[in-house]
Amino acid sequence: LQRHSPSGATPRILVGLILFLCFSAAINALEYQLGQGVQLGPVNVGGYLDVIGKGPREGNAEIELDDLSFFISGRFNRWLQPFVEVEYAAQILWKENHGAFSPNESKWLLERAYNDLSITPDWRLRLGKMLSPVGQWNLIHAAPLVMTTIRPLTTFRNFSIFASGLSFLGGSNNNLSLYYQPWGELAPLPRRMAPIRYREVVGGRYVFGDAFDRWLGISIQAAKLDTKNFWQTLFSLDGSFKWKRLGLEFQTTYNHLYTDSARFRHINEWGAYLQTTFSLHPHWSLVARAEGFRDRDKRRTHTNQVVGVVFHPHPAVKWKLEYLWTQGPELGLSEGVFGSIAVLF
Amino acid sequence: MRRILIFAFLFLHLHSGWCETLLVIAHPEVGIDKLDQQQLKNIYLLKQNSWPDGTPVIPLNLPATSKQRSLFFEKVLKLDMQTAANIWLQMHYRGRQPPHVVSSPQTAVTFTSRVKGAISYIPAGIETPGVKVVARFQLENNQ
């Protein structure tokens, strides 16, 4: 009875009120900026939303919640700087001939979960699940930060886009990263999203330049396939160059499979894309891209081209409309019109 | 004679444009007493994340509309604000925390004095109890 008496409840209410006021004060002392998350003391909570409209030439049109991602980072001391990203992916909101919220394979996914330790002001040790540093697109693939709805195959296909293990990051200009995954991937993506899994992954990346406007990145990754029991080694070169209103970026990869050549059509796989952007206005840009990809399992080389327009009223918001053409073997891309709205919050 | 001197002073003052001093302040326990422009750029672009003793660096920003913020980025860091905003979005996605925005220079002083690892910039002339000045920039606009 005493536990439920007003005299017992009052202190708890007071403590709650004080905590609420402290919490409110902490929020109010720091102003929220769209795209930079909410700061709650040493913790930052952010995320992004991406809704895609698809109008393929063949097949049904649909509107999909491609990603609803939340990420939380903490900076407590030099030893404890955790980061976690979870996302709800691939929820169909409407599909032609099926209606709204038709059943599909949407899923909560663990994208990243790691802790950083500051070894020196220039070097960090990262432990956990992280994005593997193979090209800039894989490291910054959030929809509000890229210029097209359709992601180039070169930036993700047939290599390990995650690494679960340890990584050293740093250098004088934060331009070097080395990583090692000694076992299978932590919380791997479903097979339908990532058919190949990797048991052991090791690699590194070095970036020349400032990694924002003008840079050139070299990446290498050796990975052992989980089920097929052989190694592959991928080399990647990517870069970006901006000159006045014009922007150019590219990535090219070469992947060698150390296995019997009879198992695949090719044991040397490659991909390359070149993308150009032109700023029409501070809030409007045109984008065009051409890509080629020779897949290990396909006899012919796949090519695709994208032309689109992007409206970005705020650096954290992008509206995109584009058309994709494809030629050659089917590699998961459908020809047609695509549009999306993406917001980083 | 006095009028001539006043006139000459006003003429020189107007001719030379404005002049403003910005101070960079840090929590008194950060293990560094002086920072140059490149070090500040690394801190505000989130490339340097910790002080020599390992304490996380917590950079603060004044509001986007503040004159001192545009002066600090354009004259001290030699960066346009749009580029800086885009960099922070990318770094935020990569797990770094962008500079915290405080509402005023006075709040910046209070926050910096209380939170270990904090660093900020403020206009000169504001009282700075409990912080240390690690850089001073006299900015002139010679139009």
C-alpha cells in the first residue's frame, strides 16, 4: 500500500520532472539542423527516409519505402564511441494490380554496429560491423547523399559491402583504412538481397585528396566466399572531380576469382561507371551516367545508362526523377522511369 | 585642427572597411594551448576527432544566420558554408557528429566551459570565464 501512496509517488514524479526538464534543456541548448540528427548530450540520433516510385517498361508500377533508417552515435570518451544503424527496408506501399500494402519481404536490417577507440588523435580502431571501404559510393550510399535512385552495379555487386571485424582508420588526413573480417558476416542481409556471403574478408583503401570535392581512391579487397570455398581479389579505383558547375565521378573494379574456370563463364569480372552532374541552379541539377558490368555468370557484358534531374531544396533533401536504359543480360535492373524522395534527418 | 583629425580618422576608418576579431575558445582541460588554421579546419571538418589525451573533440557552431559563423568559415577556414554543410551530412552518415549549434556566443562560452573537449569561436569582447583562448583572428575586409 505504501508503494502506491501519494507520498511514495511524489518523489518519483519530481525526479521524473527534473529529468524531463534537464532533457528539455539539453535539447533546447543545441539547435536542431535538418540532416545532422538530434543531439542529446553525447548521443546523436539521426537517420534517413527514401521512398521510391518505379515505372518499369515491363512489369507493375509500384511505390516502395526503400529505406527507413535510424542511426545512433555516442561519443563518451576515447574508448567508447559506439555507432548503430538499423533500417526497415523494401516495404511496398502500393503496387499496380495489387493495391496498397501488399504482402512482401520487407525486413528490419542491421546495417552497422561498431565501436571506435581513439588510439591517437589521428588513428582509430573500429570493432564491429561496418561498411567496407570499397569506393566512396559504398561508404556514403544513403539515398539523400547520392544523385540517382538507381545505384550503379559497380558499387556493390559481387564483393563484400560489409566487414565484420576490426579496422584501423586514420592517417595524417584521415585517408587510410585497413580492415579484417576473420569470420562470417554479423547479421548478414537476406539471401535475396545479397546472394553471395563471405567468410573471411581483408582489405584496405587509400584516398588521395580531400575526399569531398576532388579525390582519387584506391581500394583492394580479398574475400573468401562462404559456400564455394575459394578466394576472390577485387581492385577498385574511384574518383571525383568538380569544376564550377560540372561534376564528374567514376568507379572501376576488377575482380579475379581464384577457382576453376569451368565453374563460371568468367574468372575475371569487371565493372565501370562514369557519372556527370551539371548544376542548373543552386537547387536543380542534371545527372547522366553510363555503366558497363561483366558478370562472372553472364556471357555478355551488361550496360546501362541513366539520365535524370534532381531537385535539392536543402542539402539534406533530394527529389530525383530519372530514366534507365539497359542492354545485355539482366542483372537486377529494370528499364524504365524511376523517381524518389529522400530526406536525411 | 581637431576637426581635421576627426575627419582623417573617419576617412581612414571608412576606407579600410570593417575589422572584427574572432576568438577560438576551448575547455581549459584540452591538452593544447594554441591551434592554427589547418588544425581548426581538421576539427570543423570532423577529421580530427580527439584531443591529444584522447578526449573527444566537440566543436560548436553559432547559428547559420550568424555573421561570426560566415566570417569564421569564409575568412578563417577558407570554406564556403554550402560545402561545409554537405561535408557534415556525409560525415554524419559515416558516424561522426556534426558541430553542435548553439544559440549565441554566450551559450558557446557556457557550453565550452562546462563540457570537456568542447571548442568554439566567438567574437572578441565577450567575457570568457572558464575557457581558454587557443587562437585569435583579426579579420579585415579591404573592399
